[in-house]
Amino acid sequence: MQRQDYPRPDAVRPRIRTLNGDWQFLAGAPKAGEEFSAAFDSVIRVPFPPGSRLSGVEKGYPEVSYRLSFPLSAFECSGSVILNFLGIDGAFAVYLNGTLLRSGIGKSSLHFDISALVHPGENVLTVFSAASPATRGVTGDVWLEFAAKSYFSFIRPNAVYNAKAIYIQGSIAGESEGYKILAEVALDGKQIFRREYKALPSFTLHLPLERLPDMWNAGHPALYDIRLTLLTPSGGMADMIYTYAAFREIDVLDGKLYVNGRRTFLECVLDPMYYPDGISVPPNSGRIASDLAAASALGFNAVRFSSYPTPRHLYIMDKLGLFSVITLPDYKAGDGEYRSLILRDYGHPSIIMWEPVPEKDGAAAQKEIYADLRAVDPKRLVNFAFSDRIYSGDIYTFYCSVSEIPLYLSLRFNRHPLSEREETRLKKTDPAVPGAEKLRAMPAYYTPIRAALEKGDLVKEARYFEEYAALIGALRDSASGMELDSLYDTDISSDGLMDANRDFKISLAALKNIVKGKR
């Protein structure tokens, strides 16, 4: 199995078992007291949501129930068994053998040590979800991981350029006395570091490099592969995890964006994360890879995801050398679900910017969200791209006609053109609005140009090329990025360069030349 086929390519355990596939399904919720005795009258294919063709359930329902019986051997039950859900969307409750594991409202992935609840023979997993018609329920991979009684319960690598080292934070579940951690690092398939450390319940490993780090950047995806092995006092293997790290620095200086000390211009395209047969869930990792490879081949160096991408998306971005801009819909400060996702994906070098969409917008909400995101992740930029006014953030986002771009870049209006008198009046009525001086200190980011192309429409194709070239020319010297909407069509939008089935609408060679020619 290729690394991109694992549910978590950034945290691979050798011993896993997928629970994807056919589950028993009930359209609705069982009656009170009949949760575990109700007859499940149909079958659904996990991880695809109800209403998608690949799920086998032709429509969505306000409430859905799932059940799966899976066998375990005595050997598998003798160590640690970890149950993972990559995503459950909506209000949910998860039970194993009749015991509640967790209930809540899902965005993030879920992980449970179920060692004390499983037994040799058949085990029954049940999921109830209160949902909206076509997009809720189990919407991600479900799998088991196996380890010994002691195992890595958490790891997070962090590459620090100034220290010329990789630091790995982690924790160990179970006994650690007398155990050791073997850390190995490779670059381009060649081992460059190997050292044993004393194992502690909570640990930070310092992995120094002998030479200056190879920096990760768009088009140059330098990844340091890491293998961590938990060794028993007798020298046996209790657990093993494969992960990776990358050195990448982001800075803002004089209103410009710099990556690894080099000024950078983001040529971004939207990935709406729509799959005709799976709705919000890709049919396989190959579809993800082909979509993102198309963006790279066309000359774009960044992709914005309209919803939170899977670890597979981020791994493929890391490997291709593409920047990721991630939308966070309905974000509020202190959101535990988003926080867990951000902490989980802290090590992905491709992520350059978060774009929160506040649950309730305004000056107070933006400032609170900005402080919250920077506290969780101080290494990336925050952009309130979808707000009517800019009160906080690291990026000045604007949209206007090509002829107005020089005016916007020189004066830095707060989203809308204002005369000096109007700006003075706005500052009096809304003192939290930042003035032009503060906006000029931010990198400028233009969003978005819409393709709105149809197959074979040469007039629109020519207009698109003309507009894109004009925008790049107007923005290149004074801004730090722009976004095109979108890479492909969805069921509700036709603004893509490809249709929903990923067939190009326009001449690929011409598009590739126009994009790459402006690099």
C-alpha cells in the first residue's frame, strides 16, 4: 500500500485494518431502548455519505444509524487496539459492544483506545448521527491500529531552522520504565540520523542535523522521513510510527510575503472538494492526487480548500510542493473540534494560511479568533477573506476591476473605495476599523477571478486568458497573491477550468503556457 493510501500518511503504523466497506444501515434513529436490538434494514458503504452513489444509499436522511460487526483474534486483543474515525459529520454517538465511547458534534477525527472493551470473536460498533439530508453521518475512513500494551499515543514533529534540528513531542500510553525510543531520519531515501533515547511518559526528542537543512518550498518539496520505534527493556518492538517533517519559514516584511527568506507570490486555485460519486468524500487517493497534480501542472503554486482537507490531501500537497490555504467555516474562538484538527496537522509544511469564516463576524469576533488561531499555530498566516470588513489578520484581501487594482494597492481601502472624508466618518462610527497605514503593512491578496468557461467556447477562453494575464501583470510587483475560482465544477457552480468529471473545458496547452509564462 502506498503511503498516500493510508488514512493518516503523516502517522503510519505498520499494523492497521480498515473498517471501510459495507455496514448495516438504518434510515433514522431506533426507538428509545431499542438502540442495540433494532433491525438495520439496508446496507451502506462507508466512508461515503448517504445520498452519494458510492454509498449505495440513494438519498440522505435527517437521522442515520450504522452498525458493523468485526472479528478480532486473541493475538490482536492481547495488545493495544486503537479505533479511528477520520470524520463523523453532525451530532453523533459512538458505541462499542454497547458502551458509549463518545458523543458530540463532529468535524474532527476521533481516536479511542478500545483495548479494555474488545474481546476475541465478534465485536459490534454502532454509530448514531443526527444529520442534514445529504452530507452527514460517517464521512471519513474508519480503521483499527494494533500495538503492544505500551505505544505512542501522541507524536508531533517540529522542524526548527535556526536550531538546525527536528524536535518531536510525544507521549507514551502504558508502561515506559526501561523502554527506549529509536529515532531515525532519512532525506531522499538516505539515512542521515539515528539515535536512541530514554522513553518517558511525555517526551521531547531533539534530533540535530549535521548540515544546514534542506528547505521545503513550492516546487521543492524537501521532506525528512522519520521512523520512531518504541523498544521494550528486552529490545523487542512495542510500537512503530512513520512520520515526516519539513523546514519552512513564513515571514511578512514591508507588506510582502516571504517564504524561506524569498519573496513569494501565491497563484492559488480553489479546490471545492466535490466528487460527483461521493459528494464530499473522494473515491480514492488517486482522485485527490490527480486533481492536485493538475493544479501543479497548470503552474499554480497554491490550492485553497473550501472545507477542511483530509490528511491524504495535505500529504499529497506536501509531496507535490504546493501551498495550502484552508477555509475554516463557522469558526469561533476556542472551537475544540477545529483546534484538534490544527494541532493534528501542525507538521504539514504545505499549510501557509488559515481562512476562518466567523460564526458571528465583526471586530470583536475577528480579533478573538485571530488571537486564538495564533496561540494554537503561530507559524501560519490568518486571513479573513470572506468578511465585509478587515479588522484583524495578516493579509489585506481585496476584489475590484483590473483598472482599479493600482488604486487599491496604493491606498489600501478596507474592501471598498472610500474618500478621505468617508474614511474619517467610518473611523468615528467604527473605531475598530484599521486605517490605510495598517493595511499597507499587510501583504495584498486578490480574490477571486472566476473562469465561467464552457467547453469549446473560444470567445470566453480568449477573454479568460486576457483577464488572467492582465491580473497577473497588475498584481505581480505590488501584491503577494491571487486566487482563481475554481479548478473544477461542482453540482452548484460552473466556474471551473475542468468540469465535475475532471475533463478540461479549454485547451490545456494554452492554459499551461499562460499560467507558467507569468511565473
